[in-house]
Amino acid sequence: MNRTCFLVMDWLCNRLFFSGVLLLAAAINGVRADTMVTGTVFCDQCKDGERSLFDYPLYGVKVTMACPDGNGQMTIMRGETTNWFGNYAMRFDGTPDLSSCRAQVSGSTQGPTGCGFSAGPTQNPRLMFRMFDMEMYVVDSLLSQPAQPMSFCPRAPNPAPPNPIPGPVTPARPRWPPMPRLPPVPPLPPLPPTTFFQASACPYENWTMPEYRCYWRVNPDTKVAVAFGPMAASRYGTDMTLWSALQGRGDPYRTLLREGTAALLNSYDSIEFAYHTLGVIHHMNWALVGSPQQVLLAALRFKRANSGYGHVSCKFTPCK
């Protein structure tokens, strides 16, 4: 009986919270309309035109978005470069219809690479959601291909020539290709001393120090809108990065963003941090739809957690 009541109350709270978000967003005037397009680029090592276990994300690849103009000619509208995880994000002012546009690989900032010889097929953006004058599009995986398939890729057996003599033909037993060798693992940046299984809490000042940059588990150039969602994008815009978010002060909402970003980084770095990652995002969005007093209260709670409540210290050591 108690469990049933708890589930009913939890369902009602979630419904009321979502309804409150919709009502608040409907009451906001002058919110800038923005459109985000995201996707990933992979190296198609076997040149089979599709994702497989041999493919890996590509860093430093240029991706362009081309859309038809009034005469039906394709015109390049935006260009972005992929990060360490092969991801890219493009922002468009307003809410244009991008369903007829095409995203494609157009080059690399890393110079000649083994996988930058030719680009795979282009892809259309797909609308994921439209909310509060904001749109989010997702592009299926783009591929960049080497000049020739890698030697470890499986090869299809050659078909037997047709038999000119009529009559029953015994089918040949198929010859399976040899087991492929695993592709070489791309080099990764050096890993910092592990603190994931230790109790550690570090204030925002530590996350801005150059000697501790190796403890970042996410790219410092990740957009706040991508990390915290549409509600944060409405408040802080779609251009602010996590690194810029750590510099905020003087304004209650910038203070909330600074301490919330530090809490997000701490949740990635230590499994024993006071907030888990989804908890940080949930409390951040809950404060953004509340009053200025709730914003300051959430910022204070994040700040106390980042300081370890006076019992947990920061386990950072200078990176090598």
C-alpha cells in the first residue's frame, strides 16, 4: 500500500513539474529562437558505406551543411569541426526548415590522414523535437573513407563462373574469409591519475587551473546547451561553453551555472560525489524554472557539495 501511494505521488509530481515548465516557457517573451544540428563522423575503414565494428570516431574533420536556395541550387550554410569524440554541433538563428538540407564531410584540419581520402554519402537532418521556439535536428552518422579498404576487412568470396552444361549442379561449399584482425586503436590523450573510485570534491577554481586540465572527462568546449538541455539554452544561449561557464560571477544565474558546471565535472570525476550526473542536471533545470531565491539556494547547495561539506578534500595532483 505504501509503495503504491509513493508511485502515485511520484507520477503526480512529475506531471505537475512538466506542466509548470510548459506554462513558464509559454509566459516567457522575447526568447531568442535557435536551431541546433548535431551528428558524428566515423572512419569507414572497410569502405562498405555503413557503420561496423571496425569503424571509429574521427577528430578534426570538417562538416558542412548545404541547403537549397531560391533557385534550387545547393549553398553551403554552416561548417563545423568534430571534437575528440567525433561529434559536431551547428547553430542556426531562428527556426529554419532544414529537412531538405544535406550534411557532408568536406575535409580535415589534421592534414592528410589515413581515413580522409574520400567522403561517404551525404545525410539529411532529421527533426527530433520543436519546443519553445527551439528546434533540435540529428544527422545520421557521416563517413570518411580511406583510399583502399584495410587489409583486415572481410572480403566476399568470388562467385563461381556459370556452368554452360545443362543439368543439375552441385552447389559449392562457401569459403568463409579468414577471421579479421582487430584494427589499430587510435592514440588517446594520456589519462590523469584516477580518482573515480575515491571520494573527491573540487571547487570551481581547481577546474580552471591549467595543471588540472587532464581531469576533465568532457571537452571544455562542450556547449552548456548540450550538457544541461533546452532550459539552460533558453537562459544562457547556445554558444556558451563549459569552460566559459566556470568564469561566471556577480549574477545569481551565472553563479548557479558556475557551481552547477563544477558539480557536473565532479560527478564525472568521482563516483562518491554528493550528486550523480543526472541529479546535477535535474537540480539545475529545477532551479532555472523557479524563483531567484531558488536559484541562489541551488547554487549554495552545489557550492557546499563542491567543497566536500568540509569532510571531503580535492584529490587532484598536477598533471604530468
